[in-house]
Amino acid sequence: VNNFKNNPSSWNIVGAFLNGKAVCEGYAKSMQVLGFLLGLDCATVTGVSTEPHMWNVINIENNWYHLDATANDTNNEGYHFFFNVTTEYILKSCTIDSSVDSLTDIDAIARGNIFLPTCTATEYNYHVVNSLYIAEKSQIESTVVSMICAARRSGQKMVEFAVSPEMNFIFGTDDT
């Protein structure tokens, strides 16, 4: 088995851009470079998902968003659940390391986030931009039926949509 995690280039932009294989740090550093090339402010964020993890915050038209390209990589299937999301949304699956401002231990500072804005905007969230976002219960039936019909007409085998965290809809259950 080719374990690309042991390859040092998987942890930087070389792995992502040249080798096509990277771990979260390689993805995050690559997204930072792409953001800079587009003239956008972009920073890396460290934290924990199921293991230590790294992703980005990016500023688009004076609004900050979390962008986790690693979580969006699911091989051949489209998956955009962490593309320009709020802090509230990212915290549903990740823990963010403390800001360096609040740390005193030198080892903790090495893991801390030097700059970390609170991300509250949704305007450029992938699902909002592509009308794949359900904000209210009244939208569920019409939106999902519309998406399934459109996918069927175009031959797609998958339908992707996001549900607002305010609806408390988690993994097929509705707590409201």
C-alpha cells in the first residue's frame, strides 16, 4: 500500500499541486496559495476533527468563511459541505485550537491559531450560491423533490444539499 502520509511532500503544496496527493496540511497550504493568487486574505486553521487537522479561513468581499478542502475531497463524488461555512458549522465536526493570544504554554502556542476571525457570513457558501441550502422546514419537500428531479434528468446518481444548523437536523433526525 502506498502510504502517502509518510511522504514529506504530502504535507505541503508540492504534494497537492505536483503529486496530487496531500494530507490536510498540504491541502490547507495549497488553498492559502490559491487564495493569495486570487488576491484574497487566507489563513490556515489548526484543530482536531477525528485527528489533528488543518483547514483555512478565507475573506471574500469583507466576510470570512471556513474552507476545508480536505473534507470536501471524496474521490469522484461531488461533496461541498465545508466550502465557505460559518464557525458555528465547522464546530459541528471540528474543534479549533485556541488562539495564540490566550495561550501561555510554548507547546500549545505552536499549535495555536495566530489569526482567527469569527466566520458568520453565508453569502458565498457553496450550497447557498447553488440553491442547495434548506433554511426552513417549509423548503424541505419542494427543494429535495426539485433536486432529485433535476439530478434524474441530468443522469446524476447523487443529490447534495445542506440543511441550516438552526433546524437542528442531524443525521436523519429532526429534534424540533
